[in-house]
Amino acid sequence: MSALRLQYHVAPDEFAGLVGECVSGLTTYVAVETFGAEFLVTVLPDGAAGLVDFDRSKMNRVRISLSPIEGPFDSTVKFGEANPGSLVMDPPEVIPDPFGSPQQGLRESMFWARSDDAAEMRNWRAVRRRLEKSLHRGADVVSAQGLGRAPVKSHRFTDGAYALYREGLLMLAIGGSTRYELWPPSEAGP
């Protein structure tokens, strides 16, 4: 089984457009997963274009498939198993700083896919390359306590994420106790 992933920061208002750009030229089927007391799946009849008007507060995961979306729709595990080879994108989320500061932070987003189908993975690799080319790169990763710092040339981010960072929003890792200090796009590589 082949797998790929990419972690990056994207502003919430850029996410729908970014997804649309990534899958342009492909025939795709898109579903939004909502987690909560009840697991919900909304299949978007307009594909990625339907994300623009979708309520972001109910968007916990976006699943993109090259085949029509299939049920069951009663759990994320069963839904994932019924739609193997899907590209999954976790949308951005602004959350309180998990380390107690009064600031809020933008949680890192993730893009991932796994499949045994070589043709499917070629498509998802092409989508990842398109996404990577549209993002800036470069940041220092810093421990929550500020005791450790290391450059990460491969960290990716959008213009909107950089603007939010400049306004004081923390750039948080998807998990763990680190945050990112983004490099200015002029210093970061494309």
C-alpha cells in the first residue's frame, strides 16, 4: 500500500479555494465529515465547488474520491473503509492556545491518502505537487516552553496563514507541544 501526506498552515477562508485548485482537472466526488455526538456525512453534489458555501463549523474532514462516494455513513472508520483510496484533507481550525497563553492559534492542516491502486496514487501525488507549488515554505519550529528551536525548510503555508501569523495568531502543530514561526514569504522558498 502506498501512502502520502503533507502538513501545512492555511487560513480558514482560503481552504475551500485551495481544495478546488488542487483537484481542478480531475473528476472528483467530495464529502464533508462532521464529528460530534453523531457522525454525519454530507456528499456535495457540486464537488469541491460546494465547499465555498459549506458551514465551516461543521467541516471536520473533507474526503475526495475519484469514484462516487459510498456508504455506510454511520462512523468515520466504516465510511473510510467504504471509500478506500480517498484523499483526505483536514481543514484549518482556530483554537485556544493549548499551552495556556491568552492567544489563539491556527492548527496545522493535513492532506493524506493511502491506496493499493497505482493510478489513484499517481493522481494524488500530482495533486500534492500542485498544492506544494502553491504554498510558501520555511519556518522555525519552537517548543511550547520556548526552550528549543530548529529550522524546518519543508514546512508549508499560504499567504493567508502568513497574514494571520503577522496579526499575532500562533501557528500550532497538528499535535504535540510545538508551534511554528513562519519565515517571510520573500525568504521562504516556493
